[in-house]
Amino acid sequence: MAHQFLSDGWFEEAEKIRAEINPAVPEIVKDLVINLVVKDGPDGDIEAKLEAGRFVKGLAAEAPTKLTVPYDIAHKMFIEQDPQASMQAFMSGQIQVEGDMTKVMAMQAAGPPSEEAIQVQARIKEMTA
């Protein structure tokens, strides 16, 4: 069953997939928390966080960094895994960063994803409408 990106059902199904495959979290992102506000989604703005390698609904009070991203760019970043779209959006100001920019850079320093993380991403992409 397909779920609309960032809907409640999508978050629930994505968590089930992660729990089933249980990929290892790279040490550099193990304690990383970044808040994410996705603007202009089909149901309005969505608040989420990247926490220890997981994409979870809701904001974290202790997060040192917040990204604000348009819905279509978030889809390209997290579902399509399009690094060019991410970079272009950042350079054009569509992605706004508040707080500690080094936390965003730490995500990039995590290196290539593990085979298990690639499996999680593929399954999430398949179930995303």
C-alpha cells in the first residue's frame, strides 16, 4: 500500500521498515538531532526530526539545528536521493538552516550507506506515493 510522503501512515510504515531491517547507525550520526520543517505539503507544513539516523515525526526541543525545506525538495532529498536537487536548493536559498551548520555537515561525513540502509531506503521509496 502506498502512503503519501510524510503522512502519519508514511511515518508509521517507515518506522516498521527500519525496525525490521535494523540498519546500523554510523557513529558520527548516532547522537545527531536535526529538526526539519517541511513547508507546503499536501496537508500543510510538517514538523519532523532526523534523530540518530531515523526520520521521526515531531520536533526535538534540544536540537541545535533546524532545516526548513519545501515539500518537493524534501521528497527529492529523502525519497529520490537526489544530491543535485539538494545542493541546488541549498545554494538558491530554498533550504534554510538555523543554528549549528556543522550538524548538517556531519550527516554528509557519515559516508556511504550500508547495505541494510540501502534496503531501508528502497523499501521506503516503494511504499511512498
